[in-house]
Amino acid sequence: MSDNREKELFEQSIHSIQTFAEKGYINEAFKMLEALEKAYPGKRQELLWNKVWLQEKCGDAKNIILSLFELYDFYNDENAYELIEESFFIPQREQLESKYKTNKKIVENYNMFFGNVPESPAFFVLYHDDEMVVILDKNKKKLYGWTKDKINIDAIEKSALFLEGALFCKQIEEIADRVKPELSANGFELAIYLVFSEWEFEAFLQIANTEKLIKYGRYVFLVEKEGIYQCFKDSEFELPGHGYSLNGRKLTLHTCFHDILDAQNQRKRELSEEVKRYYKENVNEVNERVKVGKPRILFSTSRFSTVLQYHARNAMEAARKLGCECELSIETENIKRVTPLKQMELFMEFKPDAIFVLDHFRFEERGFFPDEIYWITWIQDPMNHIIDSETYKKLGKKDMVINHFISWDWLKELYHGKLIDAPIPSNQDIYKPYELTNEELDLYSTDICLVCHSSDVEKWIDDFLNGTEMDEEIKIILREILNLYFEDAKRGEFLYNKADFATYIKDGFACKNMALNDLGIEYLAEQMYMWFNQRVFRQVLVDWLLDAGFENIKLWGNGWKNSPKYEKYAMGPAENGVTLSKIYQASKIVVGNNIMTTAAARAWESMFSGAFYLSNYIPKGDDLVDINLIMPEGTVEFFEDKEELIEKIRYYLEHEDERKKMAEIGRGEALKRMTFDALMEKVIGLLPEYV
């Protein structure tokens, strides 16, 4: 075929494509174009321009840019660049610069941004979606295109991560959801380091909703190596365990983390030597401050446990009142950690004489803390390492152990009688009588007050059975057992220890001619004792009161409003502290509702606030912390069953003078014994015995 004939056929084909497109047959036109691309490989540039024309007909911005990108990239086609600039860059420039400046201001005010950002971008995002981003370098008149890396998100381990080239926000959020820790409900988060080159961060600020991202509090923005090194000058940032590239390029900045790790290890070795040297040289001064009752105390706690955090802070404030110099070790952000290096830095900066820790011992720290320092462990939870018979053997001469579980004789025997009674007190500076306004009286006043979350026993049973892997036949029997216990409890037939629950479960399965292995019984008994029983007890108490005809009741806590039966009495959650104290103060009777301990925090908070506290009864030996071992006989009123609960509430509502007198006696005796001031005075007073 002659060249003229071939040219004529090619032009006729192009004309046909254009005719089809003009008449609306776009798909057919594209198929013809694809056929021409195969038939005329030497006409690729011209065909690309026709492809651009067809894509414009469709309004297909993504593929228009890709086709123009191909023209520009392969042919240095100035016309392609000019069209890109005119059609895509100029119309968007003002909007892109505006979003850039808005996001730049947001991240620069964010305390987890490290690096520098130019005032105006040199790189502009012409197109982006969940799979691709196309960037224009305005200064060099160049185009760059990046596609998303395919990552098996399900295989990513739950640890701190660094993500380089983090330009695909949907993928970032999918990864963040994958690594979300179970403790996130308590605020605990794993750091996700978004690592950028300079041009990537300029592009990111034109794409991302930075305001949304920083609200999560788990992202750290790092620009170039300078930003990485700047960030990890703060030893509270946990080094990432894994890294991924999100935009198709190789990891280029991850080597910084190896350098940082080496530097941190070197610093730890240096600090360890400094610690040993300081305490060997200053042991006499440390002992002298302990002897005169003015030790420097470092209190260690966690922001991820509200209870432990408050207890440590309250104990610290009490120690300060006694003239002790104190410091607190705690995470400053949800994604930060008191890393070993941070711990060493704080230690050498403060140089404490004593460490005050909840539930942990010196030997767990692998020898960092020298023997010359005093270590105070406050047992508040029966963790495995606490009830381990080998623990006592690992304690040193200057290890003091104070114990919340004063009713557990077996625990005292485990520690060879060396435990010091230290039930958890309350803060008398917060929980105390206040001058209530008329508005507060209207809102809080009631005859009967219960502070506890809603139980919803039936829902707990459903959730537990649906969330536990076991045979359907076992689930059916277990549902019957749980419902049977609920019915027994309504008659006041409660169980108070795990052994009795194990027997109850065994008997329930035996009635159905079935037996479970010991591990299965142990697990179910633990669930019933620790979680189910408390819910049953609280719901039964409220039902008893309502069945008896009491109407002036207020239920403070989550969940009560969800039930039509309790909605009328539900007040929502009570804010701990001053508000809760005022709620107690405005209530005539506060009913104890903790089936595991009579010396619950609510008891002391109520008494300190000036309320009359009616405690539930727990048999001796089953009470984790028996209030009778703390308060003098006759200073706390109890109820053992439904009849006694109803009888005593009616009596004390009718006898106001006696109720107020009991509230006054209870408050006075509690203040003598159950303040953090009294606790720390006792601890500091006994510490010289460990010199």
C-alpha cells in the first residue's frame, strides 16, 4: 500500500471516530481509537491528542490528565504542557493556594508537627483520588504522577508506624483503624508517623483535611529528615516498629530511625552510669531525708487509667502538704509513652529518694533503679505478678509494699506479714460539704441516690454469649444458668465469691447431664463473679426500691435512660469531683451498690460530702476490703436483704435527726482514717524503718 493511500485511510478513520463521537457514540469511538493504536503504532502522538479530545467529550478529567501526561512525558510536547497549565492549573491555583495556607496554619499550630513548610507551594496537585495523584512543578514546568502502593492492611501489626509519602488519606485512615488498640476507649493510642519529603507535604496540604486528622490525636507529621530528628529529641515519642511507603516510591527516610535508636541506646547507657554513680555518692543524704520525713518522691502513674491517675496525684498532693518535694511521671499525650529513656531522663533530672508506684515492683525494671533508692508499691489490683508466690522473694531491703486488700489474709501470708494496710481513701479537699445554690438543690435533691452505671442484665447476657466462642448447646444451657441466677438474686440469694459461682455453674450443667472441663468452669466463674454479679446486684437493688413504692429516686450513671422502666429516675452520668460531691450532699440517703467491697470509693466520697451512707452487706471473708476493719462499730449502717433495705430507708427518711447524726458521725470517723493525708503520713512515717 502506498504512503498516500495509508495516510488517506488513517485520516478517514480519524474522521469516523470524530463523527461517532459527535453523534454520541463515545464507547464505539474509543474502541475504534484502540484499534487504530494497534494498527498505527507510529501515529501514537496524534492518536493521543484524539484520545484527549474524546475524553474531553466525556468530561473524564483523570484520563485527560493521564493522556496529556503521556504526551508531555514521551514527546516533550509543549502544547500538552500548555493545555495542562491552562485547563487544570490556572483555574485551580487560587483554590489550591487557599487550602494550602489554611492547612499550613493548622499544622504549624499542632504540637505534633515537625519540619518546615514554605510560605507558598512550588508543587500543585492537578488531580488526585484514592488511587493516584498528579503533581505540577510550576517552577521547573514538570509533571509527576504517583499511584498508591497496594498494602495488605490486614497483615499490619498493631504498633507505632511510620508511613512515607502519605498522600492517600483514605488509606491512611484504613491503616489507622487496623492498628487501633483495644485500650483506645481509655485514650491509649498508637502513634502513626506521617513522613513526607518537602514536595509531598506541599501536595498533602492541598489534599488533606488536616483539621479532621489532628482531632484524632494519633498522627505525627514529619517533613524530611530534619522533622524526624526534631521529633525524636522528645524521648516520649515511641520509635515506630514498622514502616510502609504509600505512594509507590521506596522508603527513603526510614534510616533516620536506625540512627535515632543507636543514639538513644547510647544515651541510656550514659544515664544508667550517672544514676549508679549519683546514688553511691549520695546514699547518706538520701537516707537522712527519709529519716526526717522529707524524702523527695517520684510518683509514677498512667494517663490511661483514670482511677490510678487520681490516686497517684492525690497521694502526691498529700506528700507535698507534709513538706516533701515531689514529681509526677505520666504520659503527656495519648500517643506518647514514658519510654525507658524518658524515665531515665526524668529520674536524673529530679533525683528522687523514693519511687511511689501502683501495682508494680522494682524488680520489674530490670535493674535500672539502684538499691539505694526506696521503692513504695501500692497494691490495688490482684494482678498475676502481685499474687505470685515468688514475688516476695524478689523484694529488697528498701522495698515497702502497702496493700488495699486489707481483708485478704491469704495475701498477707503470701508476703509473710510484711504488707502494710492501705485501703484506697478519698480526697477530702474535693469531697466535702459545699454551699449549694437553689438551682443545684433543685437538680440534685432526692430521698434516695444511687451512683452506678445501668446494668441491663438481659443485654449483658446476649452480648456475652454472642461474643464468646462455644458450642450452641453449651450457650443454651449457660443462658439458662445466667437467667436462673438472676431470678435467685431477685429473691436476695446472691453469691459473693468465685468458688461458689464455680459450684453453681457445675451444678447447672450437671442438671443437663453435661460437664465442663476445669478451664471452662474457671473462665465462666470469673466472668460471673467479676462482671455479671455486679450488674445483677445493681439492677436488683433498683427494682427492690421501685417495687416498694419509692418514687423520689435519682440514678446517676450511663445507660439508665435507655430503659423505659428507669428513664423517669435517670439523671445521666455524674461528673467526678465537686459535682458528684454536691449530688451526694443533696441526697438524703446514698445506697451502697458494690457487691465486691463495702469500702468502695463511693462510700468515702459520700461520707466526706456529708451524706448518710447506707452500705450493702458482704459476708466476712468475701469482702475485698471490709469497711468494718476501718470504721468503728456503729458508725456505718448496713442492709443485708430486701426487707432490711426497705425498712432502713423508710426509717431514716422518717427520722431526719438520727439520719443527720449518723451522717455526721460517719464523716468524722472517715476523715480521721480515710484521707490521702492520713495515708501518706503513715507511709512516710514508716519509711525510716527501711533505712
